[in-house]
Amino acid sequence: MKQHIADRMRGISSFYVMELLQRAKELERQGRDIVHMEIGEPDFATPPLALEAGNRFLSKGEVKYTAAAGLPELRAAVSDFYRAQYEVDLDPRRVFITPGASGAFLLAFAASLNPGERVLMSDPCYPCNDNFVRLFDARTHFVPVGAETDYQLNAELIRRHWQPQCKGALIASPSNPTGTMIGNTDLQAAIAEVRALDGCFYSDEIYHGLVYGDPAASALQFSDEVFVINSFSKFFGMTGWRVGWLVVPDEFVDAVEKLAQNIFIATSTHSQYAALASFNPENMAELLRRRDELAGRRDFLYDKLLSLGFKIACKPQGAFYIYADCSEFCDDSFEFAKRLLETEGVAVTPGKDFGAHLANRHIRFAYTASVDRMAAALTRLERFICR
């Protein structure tokens, strides 16, 4: 009997940067020096207090399951964080600790989407979010966005693109790949528009904290009837520990808890204890120092790319990416990225990873390496484009 791959897999896209990363690793094994500006993972180590807390828990040897919704102390700490950071009174029972933000997205979409329903997302956007929607036989309706809206969806775009099959809209602020943010007034209006359309609002807030001007607003400041996704990977610097969280509307608590019990059992216990230490004031001070260093890296890379002739429609306000127009040098950014890696040993991410809208003319640069390493990369980049 012939085995058949599930039909839903036909729509699951590849992550093109992983092809480039694999090739970069091959070149490194051959002795080449590669500057990595492709992956969203800064070169900082796990913050010491989080590392110590994780190791201290492991040393006891009693590494057992937590409740499916997460360690009660960590859920309470997340709730306290919202009170201190956003002046939001959040019931801890609405907080679910998940295996990274990816786990949070899976729970949110599994609990709220039916087959055939659609979710509005901006184009460009983070590609895995579309694939998460497809896993539940729903579909993404991509809305082309540009500098005129800071690459963000807004109430007007949501209203214009809403269809009978639409179930909700997702806004990421700060966003990947552009690093742009939605303003408070526009965020509030977008949430109100989705609610008026009887839809679900999903707020991707995983880059909150990594903001270089006015702080980002949480969707929870404007409504309790939203799904909020966040993570300990970005601002908190714990990528490999795989801990995130999801805040759900009150009526979804029981459904999401059943899903978590069945899909994940529980998030890694030692990772949860490490994450709990993240809220220590001393640790938070270290995270803010790292944020300030990233701000300096952003300014350095932004100025240098402009001087080389790249066009950048919006200076990023957060995250650690610059989405640059490379059409002055090529008409296919994927080929540009592959040749840049092969000839100069600089790894970047092509625009096609983030959608279709003007994708071939854009490159995402991650300022996750030190200024010295980025300076070396930019010297190589200048040589490459001047050939």
C-alpha cells in the first residue's frame, strides 16, 4: 500500500534562510570565516541569573512535569510583569506557558480556527505564522503593506480586506522582518475593528522590550478579548530554552488548557525555572544593557547600509532587523544572498522568506553580531556590490 503525505503539507512553505544557514555551516567546516546576519539570535549568552536558576533546579534531580498550563509561580510572575510594565490587571489563569512562541501560536490557532477560515496578516511577515494557520486547514489572507503604514496592518486595511471567511487578524509589533511598530492609536483602532467584525485579534509581542524609543503598547491595554503571544527568546535572551507564553480571552481558558494537556503535556520544567529568574531586577538590568547595545548596532548598520546605496523605507523601531531594498544591485534578492555567501562569506536572509510583496528586491539584515563583526561584513558587502 502506497503511503500518502497529508494534503495540508502541499501548502507548507520552506524557510529559505535555512538553506543558506546550512550552506554557511558547510563553508565554516571548510575553514571559511562566515559573518552571520541571517538568524534572529543575538550573540549574547544566556543571562547568568537565568542560567544559574536552571542549573540549580537540574542539580536537585527532581525534574518532573509541571501543570500543562505551566509552573504556577511563572504564570503569576508573567501576570505581575504585565501589571508593572503595562498597568494591566491580568488573571494568571489566562496565562499559558508554552514551548516557545511557536507553541503559543499553535494553541491560539488550534483553539480558534476552523477549516477554511482565514486570518489576515501583513506581507511581509514572519513565514511560520502562515504555516501554523495551514496546520489547521485554515488559510492566510496576505495584505501587502509598505512604508505608508510602517509595514503594519491597520483598521482601514483590515476593513478593506475582510471577507466572509475571515476569522481574525494578526499584528506583530515590533515586526519581523521590518522592525517597525504600530502606534497606540492604530493598535486600539485595529482591535476595535476586528471585534466589530466579530473576529479574533492575535497580537505577536515577542519583540516587546527590544524597543529603542517609546515603549510598545500591549494589546491587553485595550482589550481583554485578544490573544497575546510572547516569548522568553528575544528580549529575555533564552532562545534555546524554548519558553514562551500565551494570554487568552477568559472564555478560551478551558479549551486551551485541554489542548496544552494533549499536545505538549508541559513545557520543559528546568526551562520554566530559568525563565522565572528572568524577572529578577538584577537580570532585568542586564537585559536593558543588552537592549542598549542592540540600539547602537542598529544605528551603525542603518547608517552604513544607507551609505552603500541600500534603500531603507523605515528605520526600525524595535527587534533586531533591517529590511533593506537591494534593487539598486540586483533583481533577485535570493540569488544576491546566495552569491554574497559564496563569494564573501556574509549570510543574510532573502525577502522571499517573508512573503511575495516586493520580496525579490529586499534583504533582511540581522544586527545580532557585534559591531566589529558587522564592520567586517560591510567591508565584504561593499566589495561584493562594487564588482
